[in-house]
Amino acid sequence: MDYYYRKAKAEGYRSRAAYKLKEINGKYNVIRRGNIVVDLGAAPGGWIQVSREIVGDDGLVIGVDINEIEKFPWSNVITIQADITDEKIVEIIRSVIPNGRMVDVVLSDAAPKISGIWDTDHARQIFIAENALKIAKELLKPDGRCVIKVFQGPLLNDFINKVKGEFVEVKIFKPSASRKESSEVYVIAKRRKISLSQK
Ligand SMILES: C[S@@+](CC[C@H](N)C(=O)[O-])C[C@H]1O[C@@H](n2cnc3c(N)ncnc32)[C@H](O)[C@@H]1O
């Protein structure tokens, strides 16, 4: 049991990953009070808890996972059991957002089950990250932000270039709660590049 695992248990977070999002948000101010946040690959729910703390009573947090997410006591947290690579996923998420509102933040900590075959895991993870980017493009406001987990490897540069094609500010960050031996890093993107015709 490591430091962040014990800290999460003691502080009531469902995952040690909660501290990764706290650190990301402390540094990049991605999630703000009152925001609508979509959290992809959200089970068991540590990032949902951190997001809910930040958005407060007036925001909305929507968590999506292929596995069931145990219910939370807050009325402004909605959980959806779905595959984020499903072609209907944007429609499914939109159906739970009131008044057709756009989203402030898309988070993705989604990762495939690790097979141990490094190339395969990297490729699967980048595929999931590409789906998260696609969802972000559909749902985010022009000043929307996103955080997407990726695994380092040969496909990463191409993915980062795709993110750079969509957002003005793009940063790569490895939080201290991310295990050193893990190849995961987070892509943080702000300010969408939207042409006048899309506005
Ligand atoms: C590292 S965990 C997320 C932990 C979460 N951020 C937290 O703080 O509790 C990764 C999650 O991604 C989910 N996942 C992987 N592939 C998915 C997919 N195609 N669609 C939806 N969820 C997926 C897994 O089921 C798993 O729960």
C-alpha cells in the first residue's frame, strides 16, 4: 500500500487517482465553480468526487464508465454506464445535460485493461484517448478545457499534434501521484481553435 492509496482511504476518496486530478487542477485551473464536467472512464469515482468538490452545488458532473459506478449522494452527479468508443456516446451524454448546454470540461482517465504487451496497451490507450478527444470536440464550449490520459510511446506525438490542431494551449504533465514506473502522462488542453463559421 503506497502513500496515496492510504491517503485516499483516510480521506474518503474512491481512488488514489483523485490526487492526480487535484494536482492537475491546482496547477492548470481546469475545473471551476459552477462548471459542467464530463468525466470519461470515471469508475470507481475519485475524479468525480474531486470534480464535485470544485464545481459545488451549482455545477454538474457526469461520469461515464463501461463498468457500473456506485451511486453518489449528490443530485448534481450523474453516472452513465457506457462505452466511450460507442458511436452514440455523444448523444447519450447530451441526453442528460439540461437545456442543451455546452460543457466546460472533459476529463478522461480512461485506460484499457493492461495486457502486459506494451505495444498493444499503448495502441489501445491512444485509441481511447482519440475517442475522448472526439467527444471533447463535440461537447466543449469555445473556452472549454480538457484533460486526457495517454501512455507514452510511438503513437503519442501524433495524438498530441491532433490535440494541438484543436486547442491553442496544450501541455503534458505527470502528477506526483502517478507512479514513476507507469508510462502514463496527462495532456491538458485549453481554448479551442474554432473558426468563425463554427461560433
Ligand atoms: C484508471 S480507471 C479511472 C479512475 C478514475 N479516474 C477514478 O478516479 O476513480 C480507468 C477506467 O477507464 C474505464 N474504461 C476503459 N475503457 C473504457 C471505455 N471504452 N469506455 C468507458 N470506460 C472505459 C475502465 O473501466 C476504468 O474504470
